[in-house]
Amino acid sequence: MKVHTAILLLAAVIFVECGHTFMGTSVLRPQVYHKEVRFSSRFFHKRVEYLNYTLPAYGGYPGAGGSIQGILAFDMTHSGASANVTRGGIGYNFVDLRMKSDRNKELHYDVYIYA
Ligand SMILES: *[C@@H]1O[C@H](CO)[C@@H](O)[C@H](O)[C@H]1NC(C)=O
Ligand SMILES: *[C@@H]1O[C@H](CO)[C@@H](O)[C@H](O)[C@H]1NC(C)=O
């Protein structure tokens, strides 16, 4: 278990370094949401886009009525992009994820949410 945690932490550090953001845990959690976010580059500008997601409050969906346990955001451009949670997140039933591209680069994130 300790070794496992160390590997996860190491992975998190590496992910942040190349623009990925990894929060909470996806281990043994159902994936409740997946979206590929893609926006073309803006000349000489950094592109900022939000992905706002709310868990369904009820119904037969996995994670319905619960809270978010894990968020994985993979930077598919491998550039200086970043993704940050601005509201909600782990332990909440919603999350606002702010994604920022590198200058002159397209924005391309693959986002997975676990509950
Ligand atoms: C946003 O996330 C990046 C890593 O993806 C981090 O380096 C940066 O400090 C964060 N910014 C804020 C405002 O939290
Ligand atoms: C998403 O959340 C941000 C604040 O975190 C807000 O500025 C933005 O308007 C929201 N977008 C939508 C489509 O609700």
C-alpha cells in the first residue's frame, strides 16, 4: 500500500510537470464523465476555457447523489498548458476546471471524472 501511494504521488508530480492535472483517486471508482476538450489556437494568445461538470443528484447513474473522488486531466498537446480546479472538485458534487493553453498552441485536454 505504501509503495502504491508513492507511485501515485510520483505520477502526480510528473503529470503536473507536463501539463497534466491529477487529483484524488480513480482507483476502484466508477468513471462518471469523460470529455475530450479541443479548441484551436489563438494567434499570440493563451486560450482559456472552462469545463464545468455537476454530478446527477439522483437516478441510476454511478456516483449519483455522491461526490467527486478523482479528476484526471491529460494535456494532449504536451505543451505548457495547465488545468486547475477553480470551484468544487474532490469531495464536492461539482467541479469547474479551468484549462489554459500555451501561447499560440491549441487547447486539447482529455478529462476523466470519477465518483
Ligand atoms: C494551475 O495548475 C498548474 C499545474 O497544472 C500549477 O502549476 C499552477 O500553479 C496552478 N495555478 C493555480 C492558480 O492554482
Ligand atoms: C464555469 O465556471 C466558471 C467559474 O469557475 C465560470 O466563470 C463560467 O462562466 C462557468 N461556465 C459555464 C458554462 O457555466
